[in-house]
Amino acid sequence: MKTIMIISDATGETAERMVRAATLQFKDTPVNIRTYSRVRLETEVEQLIERAAELRALVVFTVVNPEERDVLLTLIDRHNVEAVDLIGALIGKLASFLGTQPSGVPGLLHALDADYFRRMEAVDFAVKNDDGAEPRNLPKADLVLVGVSRTSKTPLSTYLAQRGLKVANVPLVMGVDPPEQLEQVADNRVYGLVIQPDNLVRIRQQRLKHLGMPADASYGTRQHIEKEIGYSREIFRKHPNWPVIDVTNKAIEETAADILRLYKQRVEGVV
């Protein structure tokens, strides 16, 4: 298994997200991703580059301080390590374009500004309103995700919340009417989620196995699943203005990108 080492003088979260998104294009090749955050001492950098040389790892780094970046590049060259500078080239181009020099202060992306607190509030909202927990809060949501069990409602809610959107999700269960508060939410804020039956059978069978439940439980049978999906599509047909997104074989990031694109068009008027 090949190793990718992410080195950052801040949290490294942005770099890790970029690397993980990129490696999705190579699903058949297992990769070990290691993230090293707040690396600012030369001794730390040297130890990591030496380790990268031993592992023959690819080093991906985001270091904004120019002196620290120079040290890192020198060590990379000395140990003949393959590396990608995710931010250096961009900062250099921006400095030229803007006609000014960067501050070189690590971690500004995660400064405790109004945007940070907005995202934290959104994450808290998503947690409290997961799986239809607080129907009274549905009209307060920026987005409401609706679908049967295991259509990625919770991970999508969490991911979108990290983008600063207050997201609630509502499970669709046969024989149970959706909460009445859902009708109070504007159509352009509600998104239906569907999945192909074969995939949902596989996902639910894995879930049953994880919970130690019998494989023939109705929750995981194809017949029951097809009825559930049919029920969800009936709900969606009654609300033709809700976009319906198929999450089959899609990464969370990919589905979230589709939702965000539609959200900007429908709510913010951005084409």
C-alpha cells in the first residue's frame, strides 16, 4: 500500500479533503493517508521528510510561511522525496496578481470569525435535527433532506453543515406520514434522496450484519425495500418542485456538490 503524507503548518483539514477527493478517482488502489498538522519546527519537518523517504511516500504540503516552506523544499530535495505544494504556487500567483506580499500567517482559514461561528451553529443544528428528531425546527432549516433509511441523509447533513448551512433531515417510513411541519418548508429548500434497490439491499444487509440481526429481517429484503422506495417516490410525486437526487454509488462530496449547485440556483439565484 502506498502512503501519502500531508504536512501542514495549520490544521491540514483542507489539504486532507483535497487529497481524499482526488484519491476517489483511484478506487482500486489502496492508499494510506497520514496527516501531520501544526508542523512548524525544523526538527519536526526533518523527521517527517526522513520518514517519507523511508516509506517512499508522496508528500503533500500546505505551508504558508515562506521561510518554513523553503526549509521543507530543501529537505524534500535533499532526500529526493516526491512532493506536491498545494498552496505555494497559488500564493505566489496571488502576490503577483494583487501586487502585494502575503502575511505568511498559518491558520488564517480557521480564524475565529463570524463565518466560523456560523458553521459551528450549523453543525449543532444538524446534530439536533438529525433523523426527524425535532420536526418543529424544519421551517428554520436552510435545507431539508428527505428519503428512506440509508440514503446518506445524516452524512450529507453533516457535510453541508460544515459549509455553514442549517440542515435537517426527515426519514420516510411506510405507514407513517411525514411531519406536518415539512409542508411549511419552501419547496426550494427540500431535496428528495433516492437510491437503486440493489445498492440499498447491499447497504442494509451490511447494516444488519453489523447490528447482529438476521439477514432475513424485512429491513434488508429486496421486496420490502422496493416498497419503501416506491412509497418515497409517491411522496416526491406529490411535491413536484422538490429536486430528487439519486445517491447510488456517489461519494458524499459528489452528492453535496449537486445539492449546493441547485441550492445556489434555487435559493440564492446564482447560475
